[in-house]
Amino acid sequence: MINYLINPGTIFSAAMGVAGGLSFLTVVLVQLSAVLLSMLAFLVMGRIGVDYGLTGQMACRAALGVRGGRWLTSPLRAICSIYWFAFQTLAGSMAIAAILEECLGIKLTLVQVSLPFAFLQVLVASYGYHWLKNLFKWALPLKLISLCFIIIMLWLNAGAGSVSFAVDGHSKALLIMVWFNGIFAGMLTMITDAADFTRYQKNKRSLWLGAMTGAGLGVFLGAATGAFAMTLVGGEGDRLFNGILEIVPGIYMALAILVLIVMDNWTINVINLYSGGLSLSHTLESLGRLRSTLLVSIPSVVLSCFPIIIHHFLEIATTLGMIFSAIAGVLLVDYWSRGWYLNVEALYQKQGIYWYRQGFRIGSIMIVILATALGYSLPEGWPPPLIAMLVAGVFYYSLGRIDNQSKKRL
């Protein structure tokens, strides 16, 4: 979880928060609170991985029906994986473009960098994930060394006198809420994959202690790096890495940034392709992992050519996350109401207890639609993703009570 959350997206989004007018400490606190709150929901669903060793996509069938899990949550998750791959690729490409410009005098557009960078990651993903296992053990130490070097050199060369450790007040409450919603909703787009992260944990204690601690440390280090650097650099978020290299020029800073980007994209961002391919293969089971990954790679590479998706991060993350917030409410209450029990065999069966009506649980799907629509209709200054999740959970609990009363009368 530390390795997963120390990524260009976390760093760049924190930098955008500072560029947008928030203080260093406010940005860090907003990211921490949004991520840790979303992790509470994430790890409840992650318990399915510990208890049953199931993938998250398969576990969705219990609440939404066998076909509901295949044809609703899986395609949605594939779309999110495509977006997050492109977002991380573009964030990393900004760093590579800055290195080329500041160190080698080669000025390229963001698309000219992101397109070959995206293809390289697809190649890594297509070749196979097994050989990345050895790289994983080196990724986190190298990323931490790079982060420490970047922070120390910025501190020594620019000082920290301009860094505000104050928390923004009421005047920026709306901006704070907008950022909280974007980060919270963005994290919840992974709720259907929670069990994939956790199904090799030994027990639930390890799940909660390890994942929560890792998430907290990862987002703190990533957000603090981006916010601190942006506070010193100033200007637009797009020029973050250019500004770092202007303050601390030279090969060593360029190398530290490059190691951070490459280690992340080779060990973390390719997982977005894996997750998207897994989701697509869950919907279209005959495709297989390789063909599913390659099919997901096509729109992922294409989307990496549109910098607009990174400039509109908050709007896109909140929009995508809203429906997953509603799905999260249904999934959480469903698993809890079953006493944390799933009939694993029935998840694979037609006409089983999770088949419902032609493979769909219509009530659950209607709740997701209504809660999502409610979230989109709420005014600014509210936390729509959180409200959508809570409303969906309450409605689903009521649906379960109605079903139980009907069964008793029968």
C-alpha cells in the first residue's frame, strides 16, 4: 500500500491543490482524511479476499447478481482502470518531459512523451507480471531514497521559509470539500478490486493493520512531497518538475525523479492494465488474460494522448467515483447483513441463490442508480460521494428487511 500510493498521481494531485490556493498542511490533511476514510470501506470489502480468496469482481455477484457483477461492475471498473492508467502515464510523462527539457535541451510536447511511455508500459504488461516480482522488492526502497533526496535537496537549495504550516480556514472550505470529494471518490473506484489487494493476507488483523498503516504512510509521503515541492516552486502545477530541476539542476536530481517515475509505472501503473484486463475477462470470459489486457491497452494508450484528463482530474474522479460510492454502499451492507458469509460455489452457478432474476438483482441495481443520481444532484459544498454511499447502504438494508419479511409471510 505504501508503494501503491507513492505515485506520480498522488504527488501531482497534491501539487495541483497547492497551485489551486491551498496551503501545504491543508493539502496533506485533505488527502490523508479522504484516503483513510475510503480505506475503511475498502478494507471491509477486502475482508472477502482474506476470508475466501476471491477476486473482488467475483464477490460483487452476491449483491448484484451473477450477471449484475459481470455486466455492471466489471465494465465500469475496466473504464476506471483505463482512466487511471492514462492519468498516471501523463503525470509521469510530465516528469520525463521536464528532464528532457531542463537537462538535455530537448523540448517535446506532453503527447510526444506520453505515447511511447504508454506503449512501453503495455509491453511490460503484455510480457507478463511474474518477472516484476523481483522488481517489486527494489521498487519501494528506491522510491523512498528518491523522495528523500528530492525533499532534502529542495530544502537545502530553496529553504522552507515559504512553506505554510497553517491550515486554511473557512474562506476556503468549498475548495477543501471539492478536493476531499475528488480524492475520496477516486479511491472508491477501486472498491470492487479490494479483495484482489488483500486475498494473500494471513488474517484480518494483518489486513487492517498493514493496509491502513501502509495507506496512511504512502499518501502522506506522496502528498507531502508534491505539496512541499509545489510550495517552493510556485506557478502552475504542469511545471512542477521543471521547477524542481530549475531549483536543483543536474543529473542527480534528474535521476532521482526518473527512478521515482519508472519504478512507479513499471510496478504500479501496469497493475491498472492488469485490473482492467481482469475486469474485461470477467465480463467476456472467453477472451483470456492476455487478449483482455491488450484490448484494455488500446483505449488506455489513446487516452494517454489527451492531457485534458489530467487537468480535469477532480471533475472526472468525482464523476467516476460517484457510481462506485453507491456500489460501495450496497456491497458493504450486503456482506455485513450476510454475517460475513458467502456461498462461493453459488457465485459460479446459474439458477443458484445469487442468480436472482435472470442473473440480476434488480432492487440493488435500482438503488445504485438512485443513489448515484442523488449524488449528482447535491449542491457544491456537500460531500456527494459519501452521501451516495450512505444512502445506498440504508436503502439496501431496507430492501433486505423487506425481502426477509416477505419470506416470513410465505
